[in-house]
Amino acid sequence: MRSGDVTLDEARRFLPDAVALRRSLHARPEIGLHLPTTQRRVLEALDGLGLKVRTGRRLSSVTATLDGRREGPVVLLRADMDALPLSEATGLAFASRVPDAMHACGHDAHMAMLVGAARLLAERREELAGRVVFMFQPGEEGHHGARHMIDEGLLSTDGRAVDAAFALHVMPGLPSGTLWLRPGPQMAASDKLRIVVRGRGGHASSPHTACDPVPVACEVVLALQTAVTRTIDIADPAVVTVSSLAAGSLPGIIPETVELAGTLRTLSPQTRARVHEMVERIATGIAVTHGATAEVSIRPGYPVTRNDPAFTEFVLRTAAQVLGPEQVQVLPAPAMTAEDFSYVLRAVPGALAFLGACPPGLDPGQAPALHSDRADIDEDALAAGIACHAAVALRRSGAGSEERAS
């Protein structure tokens, strides 16, 4: 094995410990920015590796650095830590023991893979040129944890700026052990939408004496779906989803207000701005037509997760050498889900890749999706994630002759 090379067999040595760590984390999920139990477990797993470790001030983050034996680039590897407010229905022996909390988005696997990569890289410190920063991040599920870590100095350690960044996200809907990414937009921007339609309440038997906001709200929802298909270019897509509609309390009462809530997903600043304007115009215009009013509020969420083209090509080459060319694919289109690793990629060249983790015995198209209360993964895929994390860090640092020369 050449200096800088990582093999899947080498990564498999760390698989039993990674599986055990994943299951331990899975059984005790925590939500949001403050994850004391999860943080403690990560710190225990990193203990003894000779890393310089610091924890967050305003959130339960862990940042660990591994220095090589000579100067070189600073490469950041990310794992998110938080769970979802969901009651688990997998029936697994290590299912969540915490009511209304579940690792349904694979963050338990992400932490386990990154710890495994840290152990592998610590063993090969002598080959490492530069520094590896291991980023363990709370609050990915809507709490902007990456942005908080950046504010606390994540991207500059001891005066040395991060040069490149890489993250993996497991996907039960992709064949286990495969890696998928694409240059440019990989995941969407996500904004939260709230519309309050105000009418005039009254008796349900006499709608002509009231201004019923319910049909107005229904018309707004339908008009938004039509507008997306007729005003947004399919080459630069948008998704407008109204996922909540709250109105009224009794069958005999026309309510005063209806509240709509949902998300807006876009892949470019231009379409993002256009969708914001479109929603405001349609909601207020329809409401006025019916003698009602509509108050639209849009709370900006995560920006587009945009992979650096040159770094993406590097990851594709590196992963193909580790996993085999047939296991590494260019993602044909962006996903309209969102990620707060986008904050890191907005500041540093890098990439996020999807790691296939379809559970054994299931077809990828039929596997329960992420954020499902039945979501699960193939734990053997953790070895592929460990190998890819470690290979990206070693080869980017210049341990491999090809990347040193490029």
C-alpha cells in the first residue's frame, strides 16, 4: 500500500467499534443545540488519540484537531450530532430509549464514521502533512449549528485557516456502500413559510354574512402549486410545500383566521428571490379579491449546499480508488432537501457526498426514507464512510503523490 492510500479492508478494522458507538448513540438521542450526553460520548470515543479537543461555548459541539508531522493543508471533516423529535417505530434492539426523540436522519452513523476515521488517521499520523479538523456539530436539524460553530472560530484553528471541507450523509434509498455527489448545487436552500389569512367570522349557516377565510386559504394553496409549474424554469427548480393548515374549532363556526405553514426549496439566489415575491403576490392578491387579507412571512433557512467542482472531482477520484469505480457515481440532479453544511461550503472549498446505506434485504426504492419513524441503515456501509473520510484527508494533505503534484 502506497503512502496516502486507504483501503476498505483497513477501514473494516474499525467497523465493530463504529457499530457499537452508532448503536449507543442511537439509543440515547438528543435534539437541538444542547446535547450533553451525546457530546460526552463523542469525547470518550476520541480520548487517547492525541487530538487537541475543544468544546463549544453556546452549543454542545466538539472540534478535534490532528496535526501531521509536517506542514500542509488544513482539511475539515464533518459529522452532525442531533436527532429528530420523532417516536421511533423500527423495533430495533437498540431503538431510542428517549420519548419523542429518534436518530432518523443518520447522524448517529455520521458520528460513528467520523470517530472511526479519526482513529484510522491517528494511527497514520506520520504520513499526514498538515492538519485534520474533526467537526462534530449539533443543531443540523433546523438550528443552524454549523453557523454557530463558524461564529465560534471553527474555520481557523490556532491561526491556521481551513483549506478544504468534506462531509458524508447516509442515504437508505441508495445502494449500500456507494458514493454519490455532483459539482455545483447538491442540496437546496430551505426557507420557512407562514401565511395568515384573515377574514370575518360568523355562523356556518350564514356564510354570506361573514368573510370565510377557509376557501380563500385553499385557493392560495392551489394557486401556489400552479404558479410554480408555470413561472419557474424546470432547469432551475423550486418546491413550494404547504404542509400545515390550521383553521377553526367547531363545525358550526366560520373562523376569523386560517394559518398556513410550509417550506420553500430553491437552488439559486435568483429563483429564491422570485419564489419569495411570487408567494407574497399570490397570497395577498387572492385574499384581497375575496375581501380578506393575507400576512406572509418567510424566514430564511439554510443556503444552497454547493460543491466546489475541483474538490468534487478530487473526491470522485479518491473514492473510486477506495471503493471501486463502479461504486462511485455522479449524482444526476440535486436533492431538494437542505443541509447546514452549506454554511461551511459557502466559506471553504469542499463537498458533501451521499453514502448509500440501504438496509439488507430491501430494495433502495422501498427502504424507509430519512425522517421516517422506521428509518434504518446498513451498518456495513460505515466502513465505506470511514475509508472515504480518511482517504480524502490523507490525499488532500499531500500524503499521496498524485494530490501532492496536482
